[in-house]
Amino acid sequence: MPTARFSFLLCLILAAPVQAEIYKYVDENGQVTFTDVYRKGAKRIELPGAPAPLANRDKTPRGASYNPSPADFPRIDAGTQKRRDDIRRQVLQDELAGERRNADEARRQLALGERLQPGERATDATYLNRVKKLRATVQQHEQNVTSIQRELANLK
């Protein structure tokens, strides 16, 4: 008797409706392929009695501009916004000046670090690691300068 119950439950589980879309794809050689993965040029097959497909959750969310601000959302007058923008511009310019100083210092450290120490060779692992780290530091500061300049250019 337990075997009959197990078989019955197994049949119920296997007979449960599956939520998948079926596509028919015909390649350039005329080979017909049925799959549940969409390919360019494939046609979706409607199966009678099949449950309706679930909503596509893979869609990208809409941008923030899609949802307008509520009517009671506080507004900022133009003068206040301009002062905020001016402060932001000043902060970015200060950061840019500091990052340029850091980049110059990193370049100076790189020039010093590229000098061979007494008894050291250019092929030694310690020398190569030191120079690699110093170059990475210079590159990071240069990227920071570029990013801050881009932010400044995006200001109104």
C-alpha cells in the first residue's frame, strides 16, 4: 500500500504544470530545434491548456525620472540651488588640487623608488614589487584627477 501512495504522489508531482515558454528555432540548414531558451529568430509556441506565462522579471527597472515627485515634495528655489552648486564646485576644486598634489608626490616617490638600492638588481622581486606598487599609486591618483575633472565638467 505505501508503494501505491508513493507512486500516486510521484504522478501528481510530475503532472504539475511547468512554467516555461517553448520556442521553435529553425537554423540555416533547416534543422528544427525546440527549446525553452530564446534565440534570435525563434518563434514562441503557444501550447493549448498551458498556464499563462509569468510576468518577465528580467526587465530593467525604469529610471528615477519615471516617477515624478509628489506634489507636496519640498521644492528648492533657484538661489538656494545655485549656492549648493557653488559649494559643490568649490569642494570638487579643493579635492582636485589635493589630488594633483598627491599625484605629484606619488610621481616623486616613484622616481625615488625606481633607483636601485645598493646590492639590488632590476630583476629582483623586491625591486619589481616596490616599483609596481608605486606605479599603481601614481595611476590611482591620475584616475582620481580625471574623475574629479569629469565631475566638474558635468556641473551646470
